[in-house]
Amino acid sequence: MSRGKFITLEGVDGAGKSSHVEWIAARLRALGHTLIVTREPGGTPLGESLRELLLREPMHLETETLLMFAARREHLAKLILPALERGDWVLSDRFTDASFAYQGGGRGLGEQRISDLENWVQQGLQPDLTLFFDLPVEVARQRLAASTASPDRFEQEDLAFFNRVRKVYQERALAYATRIKVIDSSKSIEEIRVILERYILTI
Ligand code: TMP
């Protein structure tokens, strides 16, 4: 039994990744893979409790970062690693690139801190494919405003914050070009699906 593949979705809030989750999942299942769809922060009962705190409760930046990685450790131990070892595939709406982008870029925590936690918690595990949905922040903000009644702690941040988040995602997409594929989210849903299909078929 070969190990399953691990796919993650990333992007600034409002960039449209969540609207593609179900379609990607359906395509992967149609290709014959047993798939687990999950998200971060979250994915386990403890992770979902931490998500509630992370999205609503004001806290120190380092507390926020540690809780993101605590939820991630639980997610890896209870769900992601056992699934991959069984040969199942895992599709996660966000993973560690989000910590580099939001806690590192958005909030200004040093990259080394995040790398240290990444090494500790993941012990070398990286996604096989990351789909980064990219969109100018002004457009993403408009989409978000139209779809969100009560914005969370991250969604309430200003344009400058999201521009810093986007910049880190773009830098990481360049630095890890084999793993991270940039999807131009200003294209139509049909055009995006054609691009997604190509990436899904090549991993
Ligand atoms: P979501 O709205 O895409 O479900 O993600 C929840 C929020 O959590 C989103 O605004 C990004 C943020 N986040 C981080 O700041 N760091 C992380 O490591 C992760 C996984 C998410």
C-alpha cells in the first residue's frame, strides 16, 4: 500500500479557495482516491476548540502562533499522518504556509520562530502539493465583505496586514515552486477548474 498524498489550499481571506474545496474533493474521489477533507486551524475536536479561541479571543502573538502549532500537532497525530499511512489522501484548507504568511508576514513574527516550530511539529513532513489562490487584496476584501456577516479576528485586519500576508505567500511560492502552485483567482471558475485539474493529475 503506497502512502497517500497531502494537498493543501492557501490564500488570503476572500481569495476564493474555499469555493473550490468541494470540486477538488469530488475530482480526487472520481480518480479513485479515498480522501479526507479537513482544515486548519481545526480538523480534530481539540483543534476545532482551539480554532474558536484563535478566531475570536484576543491574545499575544506568540500565544496565537503556539496554539496554531498545537492544533497542527494534534491534527497531524490524530488525522493526517494515520490517513497518509493508510494510503488515503488528505486535502486540508490551510496548513503551515498560513503560519508563515499570517503570523510571520501579517503580524511580524520572525520567520525563524515559525521554522523552528515547523521542524518540531512536522519532522520533515511537507504537503505534496499546495494550491495558492492569489488575488489582489482589494478584490479579496470586497469578496469577503459580501460573504461574511461577522468577521473574525483575522478578517477584521486592515489592507496593509493582508498585503503583508499575500507578499509572504508569493515569496514562498517562488522559493518552493515545485510544491506551491499559484492559481490566479481573478479567472473564472471554469478557467480555474481547468488549471486545478492539470495540477491534480500531475501529482
Ligand atoms: P479560514 O478562514 O481560511 O478557515 O482560516 C481561518 C483563519 O486562520 C484565517 O484568517 C487564517 C488564519 N490562520 C493563521 O493565521 N495561521 C495559521 O497557521 C492558519 C492555519 C490559519
